[in-house]
Amino acid sequence: MTQSTRSASLHDDTTTDRLTQSAIAGTLVAVPDYVRSTPGRIFAWTAILGAYAAAVAKFDTVYEDTDHDVTAKVEEKPDTTNPKVTWGLLAGGIALNALGLRLHVVVQTKLARALERRGVKKPHTLLGAAFAAVMFAALEGAARVSLR
């Protein structure tokens, strides 16, 4: 009998992985406290996400689970989709993402200003820590519920 090995990827469903994902999210929220310019923030967010993606890719190639069958056949279906529908869905998804990002920035800025008025020196860092804690608790809770 062979013993299966666990993949050590940073996006698997383990407590360590959920903690890593939450820390990355909290770090992304904290960026405005340390980088003032918009282009600098975009660069910082891109660098953080790029480093995370590179780490995930590295762990996936080094610690691949040997039980995965990469040669499995995918069920083939005839292509019956309409390109207009596909492009419409893609454009709609991009628009919703942009709207959500803008809403996130507006809400985060308002919360940060309210915290600054209360004397918090690094409000985005505090928001990032709170967000990371809530995200970790939600992910951990969901994982525990799915184990039942």
C-alpha cells in the first residue's frame, strides 16, 4: 500500500496555508501606510502578489502530490459558445472587479481617516491586521465546518 504525500503548496487547505493567505491580504491592506504615491502603491501591491504567486509556483513544482494524474483525459465537448457572450462576460467581470476595487479603496480610506481622527498613527496597518484576523477566522471556520 502506498502512502500519499501532501502537497506543500501555499494555497492548499491547511491552517498554515490559510494563515499565509490571510497575512498576504492584511499586508495588501496595510500598503497605503508605507507608500504614499498611487503608482508606488500599485507597484507594491503587484510586487506582493507577484512574490506570493512565485512562492506558490515554486512550492507546487517542488512538492507536487504524486497522486495527481496529470495525464487524465478531459471530457471533450463541442464548442457551442458564442464569442459575443464570452467577451461580454469577460468585460462584465472586469467591470465588476474594477467597481469592487474602487468601492474597497473608498471604504478603506474612510475607515482609515476615521481611525486617524481617533489618534491611530498607522490606520491602514490596523485595518490590515483586523482584516487578516477576520479572514483567517472565516477561512478556519469554513474549513472546520467542511470537516464535519
